[in-house]
Amino acid sequence: MRCFFADLAAVKTVEILELNRKTIDRYYNIFREKILHYSYKELEKVSGEIEVDESYFEARRVRGKHGRGAAGKTPVFGLFKKRWKST
């Protein structure tokens, strides 16, 4: 789980833990399915109009890389329920 939540690729996790690639793939898929299931359960609670937004944090300047391509960024995605009426 630590490797998954540290956003390590399955290949790197195989190297670190010295486990079979199929085992790591199976566990990564289980984690993804659980996250998806939980997300759907939470999304069912949302009704009305929502706003979707994304941001990137902890950006490091790298020569030649701009925007989303810069190294070291952490993507954050959010859903916000609007409390006002749009006209």
C-alpha cells in the first residue's frame, strides 16, 4: 500500500518488494477498485450543481519544462458543491 500511495509505478514496486509483477498488478487493481467504489458512494451524496477544479502543488522549476510537464508537481482534483444559483 505504501508504494501505491507514494505513486510508485508497479515496475518500481516489483523491484523494491521483490514480488511477482502479476501479484503487484493484482493488488494495485484492488486498491483502484476500492477507491473507485468509495468515490461512487461519496458522489451519490452530491446533488445539484457542482464545480470541478484541479491544481498542482510543490512545483520545482526545471529548465525547459513548463506547466504540467514540470517535475515534482502533485496534482489535486476537487469537486465543490455550489451554494449559489447561477443565472
